[in-house]
Amino acid sequence: MTPDTQSPDAIDRTEDSSRCVSETILDATCGGRSIWLDENKNREDTLYIDRREEPAGFVDEAVADPPNNPNYEVSPDEVQDYRDLPYPDRTFNLVVFDPPHIIRGDGMKTLTGVMTKKYGALKAETWQSDLRQGFLELFRVLKFGGTLVFKFSDESVDFRTVVDLAPQPPLFGTTVRGGGSSVETRWFVFHKDCSVNTDTEQGGSS
């Protein structure tokens, strides 16, 4: 688990803010890389990052009769906070953003259920500012003309409230609710055009 001195709910700004990387795709919240097809879980052109690192089997600590998820692990290439990344402006062609969708009072500090152990949790007091800052930071490291793919489930908050936190609206995404479940997962695709100003990019939107 991430040490208390580097709590996932607190941004550490000690990293070099202009460290170049060779990868052109960023998965900013890779977790167990569950959204990736098996053949793409270790792409050379993709940088898989997460706010924590966990060994295989850690989820089973949350269930009564393990093993339930014996091989699930969080093994990012780098431990980084999507709200404050050490990469230069306009680094990646494609960014994947699949943040936690469950809101808890203490956020990432106490993860007990299977879903929160696997995917983490947003902090009740700061989730809107955290996601807003996450969108801004990911748009900052996204090249003009690049694509951001966003995934979210409406267990704790509705999609529109979350999507409105982004610096610009999505081009397209899931618009029709599926049947049979009170909780739904939707995907949204954003395109960064030259009008986007994240207020952190050097030179603004130029």
C-alpha cells in the first residue's frame, strides 16, 4: 500500500514536472488493467500508471472465502497521481481515464469491500475538485488533436455531473441506458482542440 507520507488523497509536488517519456499512450488509472484486451495489457507504446501498487491476492483480504481474485494486482509502470503528473505539456496522443466511481468519506484511506479494493474510491469532500483537476492535468499532457477516453459508473453520482467537470464536452459516448441494472457504466470520448486552455500549459492554448 502507498505509505501514509504519500497518501493517494494528497498531491505530492516534489516530482520533476518536465520528465520526458517515449510512450505515446497514457493509462492514467491503470489499476489491474482490466479494461485492456489481454494482448494489450503490456504495450510498449503505453505508459500504465496508478496512484498505488498492490501485490497479487490483495483483494482476497476483503472477502470471507478467498480465493476470489487471486491473480488481481495493481502493478503500474510508475506510481503517479493523475492530478499532478511529471510529464511535459502535450506528451501523449491518447489518454485513458478510468477513475474510481464509488464515493467514500475517507476516500482511498480505508478500502474494505471487493469493489473498492479493486478500483479505489473517491473522497466525499473533494471528489469534484479531484476529478476536475484530473481532467485538467490529463488534457495538459494530451497533444492537440489527441483523444481522451473516459469511463465511469453512476453508482454514486450521475454521469452529467461528472462529465461537466471536464474542460470541454465529449464528442460522443454512451447515451442510452441499458436495462436490468440500477448501476451503469458508460464511456465518453473527448478530442482536444486548440481552444482548450488548462491554465497549466505553457503558452496557454497556443
